[in-house]
Amino acid sequence: MSESESTRHPFLQGLSRHRGTPPTVVVIFGASGDLTARKLIPAVYNLGFDNLLPADFFLVGYGRKPIPDDEFREIATQAIREFSRRELNPDVWRHIAANTSYVAGAYDDSAAFTRLAAHIAAIEQKLGRDVQVLFYVSTPPSVFAPIITHLGSSGLASRHLGQPHHSKIIIEKPFGRDLESARGLNHTIASVFQEHQVYRIDHYLGKETVQGLLVQRFANAIFEPLWNRNYIDHVQITVAEEVGVGTRGGYYEQSGALRDMIQNHTMQLLALTAMEPPVSFDAEAVRDEKVKVLKAIQPLDPAPGGDTARAQYASGMMGGKQVRGYLEEEGISPESATETYAAIRLCINNWRWQGVPFYLRSGKCMARRVSEIAIQFKRPPGTIFSESAHINLAPNTLAFQIQPDEGLGLIFNGKVPGLATRTQPVKMNFRYSTTFGSDTPEAYERLVLDAMTGDGTLFIRGDETEASWQLYTPVLEAWTAAGRKGMDAYAAGSWGPASSDALLAADHHNWR
Ligand code: NDP
Ligand code: BG6
């Protein structure tokens, strides 16, 4: 046993033995940013706490602002104190902090990338072993392309290519802003990296309940026979947020609900709900099925009265307080045509789903924070229980509660105890917190770990992003051309605009 191994803290003696991960350097571009502080540093720390980091692990921050190593370690310590799901354990953090450093440089400066390469080579030399490098691009999207290009020209992208410890890259969202820009970004990536090196993030895929959805769907025999147009009436996918745009007005004005949430997060939920069973849980098998189902979606009609609704929140009451409307928010133009709410009706043109509408909605400043997938089943045929004052029947609904109060609920009709025949919808509930407790890893922990170990199952493939943009680009173009015409409003703290209700009412449905 080498000296470094014998003195290693027990918390850090983990992954390389259990899962074969080589010594790893994680380089975060945009390391002084919000995401790094709130999610990435805490994720690394919690992986360390759980003994899941490789025994030889190095964290390198990169950014334009010069930050001495000590100061970066202090910033990271504060981030853990403020944002980690676990309290800072000095023993765990000391070991990670000892291997934490910072490289300053612009994102388009060849000399700075040469310095970064030398920094990594020095780590390798000191360790006496090769390291794999995981680049995490956590900057605004305007600098994604220069970073990727310079990783290519500096040789950093192709380090140890052909071996298991080749370089890998995680790319944050948004992945493009329409089909053309997504194709352009895929093209830039493909000119530097091979697809198996690339991990496009959608943090919803890292959520425990989203992975739970796959297990609940494919590890239980009762659902599959019902999972089709013969039994399912329609599907509702809701990602509602209580927060408004807050301090992110500058970003949000250029984005809107369709780009920020629908095109990525809700479409991932849809793909996992509607895809065919993959032949295995291998990354390619799962992603092949997701792409197939995305490609089977019929083009959307973006005209008013068609398949979409969009709206902005107006002032309203939330938590007993008056909240201002989107157009009054800081950094937002009073003429803004950016939607804070979007609803979509889509049809999947394949054997399993033809004729089953899928309704998607997402909005800011809504009545409650809730993300769920609700599968509504058809009513029983010619029921012997005809509706009356005593007979209250609801369609069976299976609801995957993604967050909060994570779980799975089934609504069915039960008999009210008593001598009269009275029925009432009742709910059978499974809750993660009551069954498993609440110590659940955060999405970014799972995703950083998977990228380190080379598992791309929970990341988006290039063709997947393009399939989704192909669907939504015509909608965005139509909305841009219409400007504010057709933009609805909803009171902050409500469940969304009337036009969204009308979308479902046209099919004799309503939102849950
Ligand atoms: P920030 O705006 O905090 O930027 C991150 C860092 O990038 C900054 O600290 C700065 O570092 C550098 N930077 C900022 N603006 C520019 C610019 N115009 N040109 C070059 N460099 C710049 O971003 P976030 O940390 O909030 O987000 C990072 C990425 O993660 C984005 O792609 C975002 O869309 C995505 N994301 C963020 C979420 C969040 O909650 N924050 C959630 C989901 C995704 P320096 O000056 O040191 O170079
Ligand atoms: C991000 C969006 O991708 O997801 C934000 O940019 C949104 O606008 C966030 O608030 C929601 O994520 P979560 O995990 O809090 O549901």
C-alpha cells in the first residue's frame, strides 16, 4: 500500500475500488457562478461524504476572474455550508479541498487552455498515474462553443482517447434555442468530441423520482398491459413552479417557458412515460427508444385554437402577499412577448398511443409547486353504477408525483361503508419519505457520478435534442411572428390561463 493510500481518509476510499473509476479531475468552467455554488460543489461534497468519489479526486475551477486557490476553497466551503443537503463535515471536505485548485483564463484564450493542460499534466505527474478529466461547462451558453473549440485545439478533448479514462464533457442547458442552433452546437461538439464522450444535462433525469418512474413502469407487470390507447384516455404532465423570474429576468426574457421547461424537462418526462420498453438499461438502448417516440409526435398547430396556449403572469396574491406581474418585474420590457406559462397538446402517432392526447403545461408563479405525470384511464364501459346523488365516480388516475411529496398515487372508486350503496373516489398512496426516509441524493449528485463512471443513460443524446427542437421550433417561430397577439394572462398564484383550460375543454377534459 502506498503512503498516500495508507493515510487516506476512510470517507474517500470508495469508488475506485467499487466501480472502477480511475483517478479523476473535474474541471468546472464558470466556477464562480450560481450553479457551481448552489449545485455542483455541494454535489461533489455529498459524493465524497457517501464514499463515491474516486480515491484520487481533483477539483479544478476555471473562470475569467483571477481567484487564488485558497480563496476558491473558501468560496467552495461557504457553498457547502449554505447549499449542501448535509452539514459540512470537516474531515470529508478537508480531503477534497486539499486537491482543489483554480485556473484563471478567458474562455477563448488559447494560452489559458495551454495553462489548463499543463495544470492537469502536473496533477498526473505528481500522482504518477493517468487521470481522466471530466469538463463541466457551467457558463452562459454564449461561450459553450469557444470552450469546446479550445478543448479541441489544446488537445484536452482527446486525452487518452481510445482508453476507458478518456476525457468527458458535461454540457449544461440550454442546448441551443431552436433547431438550427442546436444543430450548430451538435456540429461544434462533433468536430471535437466523439458522442460517447458527451453528456448533455437535463437535471430532471437525475431526480430520484424520474428514475423511479422507469422502475415503476418496467419492473411491475401490472402496468404494461394497460399502458396503451385501449385503456388510457389521456396523459397530463405538469411542471408548475411557485417562483417567478426573480433575479433571472435577463436570461428569462430571451428564453420563456417553452424553451426553459417544456422543450427539455417536460419532454423528458413525456419520453420516459411514452417510450417502448428498451431492450436493456444500456444508455443507447434507452436513448434509442426516447428518440423513436419523440420522432413519432405529430407536428403541432401553433395557431390560436390549435395545440398550444401561452400566457404571462399578472399581479396576484401568493402566500398572502401581493406579487407583481411579469411585465413589472426587474429587467423585463413592459412590451415583452415572452411567455411565463405554456401548455401543449400533442399526439403520438404510433401503434401504442394513437388517439391518446398528451397535455403538457409549465409555468412560473403558479398556485403550488408540483411536478407530476398523471395517467388518466378510460371509464368502465356501461357502468352498472349510474351517476346519482349517491354515486360519485372518478376515472382511475395513476399519478407519478415527481416533486414535492414524491410518490405514486392511484385514484379508484370505493364504496363508502354503510347500508346504502354509495361510492366515492379514494386514493392509494406510496410516498418515498414514509417508506424510504428523506435522505435522497440530489439530481446533480447522480449526474456527476454517472458522467464520471461513463454512464450516459440519464443524459441527452444529440439526436434527441434535435428531435425535440424539430417539434417546437415552428411553434416558437409562430409565437415570435405573432408578438403579443394571442398572449393570455393569469393571476400570479393561480393555476394558469383560461386558454390553457380551453385546450383541454375542446377534448372534453380538464386539468386535474
Ligand atoms: P452564471 O450567470 O452565474 O455564470 C457562470 C459563470 O460564467 C460566471 O460566474 C462567470 O464566471 C461566467 N460568465 C458569466 N457571464 C458570462 C459571459 N457573458 N461571458 C463569459 N462568461 C460569463 O450562470 P449559472 O451558474 O447560473 O449557470 C451556468 C449554466 O448552467 C448556464 O448554462 C445555465 O443555463 C445553466 N443552468 C443554471 C441553473 C441555475 O440554477 N443557475 C439551473 C439550470 C441550468 P467568470 O466571470 O469567472 O468567468
Ligand atoms: C431550470 C430552469 O432548468 O429548472 C428554471 O431554468 C427552473 O427556470 C428550474 O426554475 C426548475 O428546476 P427544479 O429542479 O427546481 O424543478
